[in-house]
Amino acid sequence: MKNLYIASSLYNAERIRRLIDRFQKEGINITYNWTIHGQVYSEEELTKFGIKEEQGVHECDVFLLVFPGRNGAHFEMGYARAAGKHIVLLEEVEVEQKTFYYLPDIVRFKEEDDAVQHILNYLDNIQISPSPQINEGMVKKGGVNKKPTTPPPPPPKGQAGRRKV
């Protein structure tokens, strides 16, 4: 299935719902619709919905950030970037420009129709391979467990702190 996660601010919830409907009519799966729960306050709710949002970003093929976004949306964008997701920014409003918005593999649009068409074309042309699923056994307080990595061996004696130039 072709999967999309849409990040933004709760202030844009109604617009995001319209975008979700538009993509679903095109057969696109929305990996998590955070607009359904609105603002949450308790630690239990924050944890529950944070895990669902993390799973949504993890499972998407395309990550769309609709401006203006707030801290959570930018955190999600960082997670999507680290996970190698295709990132699309929709900047129909003036936003303070950040260096990360201009990284070569991040695509930016000023018009919704252009962003939607790009995403549909991208999803039509990628080979979808299933993402590993996040399950309750993998989730700890603080996020998904990564496979353990072995640190590189220490440098030989007398080489500590030196960089190859």
C-alpha cells in the first residue's frame, strides 16, 4: 500500500482533514490521523498518541509537512529524515526559513495542488517494500529500540584523537 503521513499544527486540523480526504479518495493510506484526538495533556495520553504518531511516521513512504507547523511537526520531520522518508514541504504561508528546508532531497511547494500531484506521482512510481512493524514489545519509554550497533574499535595506541586529513 502507498502510505502518507501529514504533519502540521493543530491549528490546521480542519485543513489536514480535507487533505486526508483528498488523498484517501486517490487510494492513499494515511498512516495516522492525529487530528482525531486533538490536544492532549496527560502523560498517559501524550505517551499513547506519541507512539501512534511515531508509528505513523515510521510506516509512511512520503512525509508531508504543511506549514505552519509547530515543534511536534518539526520533530516528526527530523524523524522522517533520519528514517530516509521522502519529505515534501507545503509552504503556502510565509514561514521563517530554516536551513533544513533547503536540503537537496527535500521537495518544497507553494501550492497545494502541486504538492498533491507530486506526492501522487511519487507514490505511483516507487517500489513499495513493507516497513518493519513497530510493536509494543519494541517500544520503550522514549521511543523505538534500534538494533544494537557495535562501536568501532579504539584507535591504535598513539593514534587517539588524530584525524586523517
